[in-house]
Amino acid sequence: MEWELSKENVQPLKEGRNVEKLNASLKARVEVAWKSKISEEHRQMVEAIDIYSGDDPLQPWIECIKWVKQSYPSGGSQSGLLRLLELCARTFCKDTRYADDIRYLKVWMDYADRCTNPRDIYTFLQDNNIAQQHAFFYEHCARFWEQQQKFPESRAIYELGIARKAEPLDSLKRAYTRFLQRVSRESASKDESQSPPAQSNRAFGTQITGKNRGLPLQQARKSNAFTTERGMPQQFSVYVDPDLRSNKSLPRPQGNKFISETEKNKENIQRASKWAGVKVAGASSTAAPRAASEVKLEVFKDDDELTLSKEPKPKKKSVPASRALRLDDSNSSSREEDKLKQNPLLYFEEDDLLI
């Protein structure tokens, strides 16, 4: 019943949906008891990330992301999915254990799909050599450029992945072949739509009026032409000034006199003269200036600044996921998601960003 009433608000998932969790999530929209139960489970899933002590710290993140997708079928800021994906990607961006992990790559690609401008994400992964041996990265990145009608960029991404022999290579080659077929079909359809229309036999400039509309084409042309009394075409002679023909500049009047351009601009023309030994007027000192290499400037350095630069920077403490996600503050969650959609790498540290 809940599914029939709310199916238009349920986002589809590639991996499908759990029917029991879907019904429970839809009930939570109208029943307070189910809503509090979903919120409590959400809190427990996030806290499981903080208390995990095993060898695979990425796994509780993956489980939490899957649970959020199933439990919040309509998505939205109340699920906190976008902030969860961003925090997961940022947490393990320096962890070499997951640099080539397909699970970690899927987190990044899921995050990219939900951002307005994911180009920074693709560049970040390339510059930091994250998941560059997976065909999934190149297919996902090339698909984005194809949607933007940037076919040369998309083709370059496919060829880069094939040159690097990203796995599975056969899947990447098949995707590249399908891309070339789509581009070929689209270019063919554009050529057909842009083909010029069939041209009529009427000469340009011939006006078919009501007077000669029923006449044949040759008679209409004759009736529209300028003719003399004898029926011969009338010829017009065009006057050409002899000064313009000889390519001479005409004098311009000034008052009652005519002066040439050279005479008019004579105050702006300087005669060539000898510059060696000429002294500049107004120079008060005869001493030659010292070369720039001879001038030495001492830079003042503060003692406190020297001591601070020698001290190592304190390590940034990791904030627990339960506190970073701020599940209780829905207004703040909405604002954070809007910022992340526009700038996916907003909260990454400066030394992480190589783009």
C-alpha cells in the first residue's frame, strides 16, 4: 500500500531495494514511531564507524552508505548521504590501502554523480593516482564528458584508459566502441539536419510581382530588367575621381586654406638627431648611480617567526563521524549539501589538493 502511494518519490538504485526496508521507510513518513526508529538506526550506523577497530575501516562506511540509500528512498538532505560520501572520500584520500580499492572508487563516483561540477573530482583522482587501474573510472569520467557534448575529451579519456590497460580491459574497449557508434550516429543526424534546402531556379534579385507572376521565368526576368526604349539593357557609367585613382591623399581645408596631412601633424614629428652625449635637463646630480647588484638590503626576521617555522605543525585531530555529520541539525545539513554540490573539494586540506 505504501509503495503504491509513494512510488513516484522513490529513487531507483542499481543494486535494487530491500522491500522490508522500503516499506518501513515509507511508513516513517507518516508514523512517528517508525520515524524515531529510523533515526535511531541511523545514529547507530554512524556510531559503528567511530567504534570500529578492525583491519578494514572502510567497510563500516560502505555499510552505512548502503543503509542510508535503502532507508531514505526519496533521498534529500534529511538522509545526509552527500555529506556521508564526502566525509568517507576525504577520510581515506591519503590511505594507500584503498588507493586501488574498487569500493573506494565507487564511493567517489557516487559522490561525483550528486555534485553539480564533478570535474574537480576526476582531476583530483588522476593527480593523486587513485583507482587509475580500474576501467570503471574511465567509463564514468568519459560518460560525463559525453553528456556535456565534449566528445574529444570523452574520446581522450577512453584512449587513456586503454593505453593504461585498465581492468577489465575488454569492458572498457566495448564501451569505447559503443561511444564511437553513438558519436557517428549523432554526427550523421546533424549533417542531415544542416543540409541546405533545395534551391529554386529563380535568379537572385528577381522579384515576381502580381504584374508578371503568371509569366514564364525568362519573360519575368526581362520585364524586371531596366531597358531602354529599343529594348536594350541600359548601361550606367560610374564617375571616378582622378585623385582617388592615382591614390593621392586629398588636402583638408583649414579656414580659407588647404593644408596637407604632413603639414597638419608637423608638431608630432621629431627630426633625427645625435643622442650620444646629450644631457637630460633638470638633472641635479653628476654622480653615476650604483648598479643594482651593489645595493644590499637586509631583510628583518622576527625571532618568534623563526622558532615557529622550525616547529613541526601539529597533527589535525580527526573528528568523529557522528559529530561531523550532525544528524540532528537538518537546516545546517541542507546548507552544507548546497556548498558541496558546487564545490566538492571544499573541506579538503590544501596539501591534499594537487589540482
